[in-house]
Amino acid sequence: MLAFVLAALAPLSARADEPDVERAREHFERGVALYEEGGFDAALVEFQQAYELAPSYRILFNLGQIYFQLHDYAEALRTFERYLEEGGDEIPAERRRAVERDVATLRERVGTLVLEVNVEGATVLLDDVAIGTTPLEPLVIDIGRHVLRVDAAGYRSDTRRITVASREEVELSIVLESGAGATPPDDARSDGGSGRAAALWALGATALLTGAGAGVAFGFAYDADTDLDAALGTFPADASTVESARDQLRASSLAADILGGVAIASAAAFVIVLAATSDDDGREAEQPEARLELRPGGLGVRGRF
């Protein structure tokens, strides 16, 4: 592949006086270096950027090869077919035959999904990647197991697990249902989700940091207790040494108790918010709440969900 990659660089260099083409050449060269190092994911990004800045059918060949290396057979097939179509008679005969052999191999590693959905404009996700909105043309996908999900505002999401064999055409009809538990609009979902995520991060970080601090304080308290025992066991005992050890023990124990209490309360609040976040029933009457409280007996947490 490397010889083909370097050959594709020549047309870009010939137009290097254009800013976009110069930037494309830089991305292209980085892509070559990354490919030689085996960094296929990073090389893919660089070649994609080069193609966007200075489209050339020659770069499609490089992209197809990388998709092949990454086992993204459907995308490799689509890219090689575009390369053959856009390159036309400019592609050398030997290379065209090599690409056609790759295309034949790839067609054995894909199938076709024919999807019908009763709602137009629904978002279709394949393996958690959005692939378009309905209605969709028949879609070439890799053979194997996949998770398909269809989302539409005002309708319940529908998730299916499908298995596609070589050259198989899978026909799937999905009827989305409206009603309770329907998918809210994107903006309504994002506001609540981002708030809960921020709360989880804050509570989790607080629990971890205060827990670590409590551990350090407990360590100091243990050392202070050891020092106090040593001072009391010395004859004759030095009063100032004993009192200093007692002060250190009291201070370390108090810090450990406070930090430990905060860590436990934060962890409990984290569990409450996490449980509320996991509830996908779409109920909006009550929002989950968790807060720390200072009580006569120490720190506590109160929550509802």
C-alpha cells in the first residue's frame, strides 16, 4: 500500500501554492507516517482531513486500504467503489485489477439491511453510531451481530439485535409506538442528563478525595496514638511530650472522623443520584435530589428519587 500512498501525493504537491492544498499535503504526509507506524486510526483521520481539503480519487484508495485494515469492511467496500468510479480510465490497469479483487473479497464480508420504519425523520443508530434518518436506502453493513436502535421524538425507542451473514439481505420493519415512556425532544433530554452527570461527577470526586483524606488522617491518628503510648511508657514521663502527643491524637482523630463522614455521605448521595439516573421511565413529576445535612449527631444525607 505504501507505494500507492506516496504516488497519490504528487498531484497535491503540484498545486502547493494553494493554502488548502498545502494543508492537505501536510495531513497526507502525517497520514503516511502514522500508517507506517501502524497507527491506522490516526492515519485514517489525517487522510480524511486531506481529502476534505483537496478531494482526489487517489486518496480514496488510501482510505479504502485503512478501512480494510480496521476491519470496517462495509466502509472499505463503499470507498473502493467510489475510487473505481471517480478514477475511471486514469487508474492504471494493474491497480484497477487489484482493487477489483479487494472489492470481490469485501462483498463476501458484508450483507444488506433493508429497514422500514413507520415514522419519517426517526434517527437510526447501528452499534450506537447514528447512520441516518428514515426513510433509509438499503444499507450495506458488516457481517456479524449488531444492535439497531430507532429513536423519534414523541415515540418509544425500539432496539433490535440482528445478525447478518455474508451477502444476506435482512429485511426489518419497525413500528414505533407513542405514549408513556416516549423519547422526549433532544433538548429536554440533554438538560436533565447533563445536570445529573455533573452531580455524579461532583459527588464521586468528593467521595474519593475526602475518603483519601480520611485515610491519611487515620494514619496520622495511628502514629499519634503510638507516640502517646511511647511517651506514657517512658519513665520518668515528660509532661510536655505526653500533652503534645495527646493534642496530636485528638486533632488527627477529629479530622479523620469529619473527612470519613463526608466521604460516606457523598458516596450515599452518589448512589441515590445514580439510581435516579438509571430510571428511564420518563417521569417528570419529581426530580431526584440529594444533599448533605449537618445534624446534631454529625453529617447525614437526605435524598428522594
